[in-house]
Amino acid sequence: MNSAPSTLLTLLFLAAVALPARPAAFQLNPEADQWRAEHRFIDLHQHIDYTTQHLARAVKIMDAVGLGIGINLSGGTVTAGTNGAESEAGSFIT
């Protein structure tokens, strides 16, 4: 048996056990956790189809990750309603 590969494997194992999972710079910030808990994060760029199912799913995901506000940039289509009046879809801000 060659001792170089087994030595290398032993060193890699020891390094993996001895080192933290993440460097300190990448540890979660307690302040960021508080912001997530309070849903203070804002996502300024989302594209969500404007259907009940897609919006409900988006809200569920946003709640799970701590987003308080999401800006939907999918404008959709606005067509004229009866007698040229603005359609119902035109009354929503997306």
C-alpha cells in the first residue's frame, strides 16, 4: 500500500473535522436573522404570473425566507374593458 495517498486522505479527514463548516466571515449574522424574522427584506426584482395560484405560492415562499415586500416586474397585458374603459387588470400595480 502506498503511504502517500493514505497520508493525504488522513490529512484531508483531519482538516475537515478540525475546520469550522464555514469561515467566520460567512457565518450568519444575528442582525440579518432578526431582519428575516421581522420580514424586513425587500426583493426589488421578481417575475410572477398574475394568477391566484402563482401569487399564493410567491407569498408562501416570501414568508418562508423572510421577505416582507416583493416588487413584481411582470407587467402583464392591459386591454381595454367595455366601452374603452380601463379593464380590471389595469387597476393593479405590478
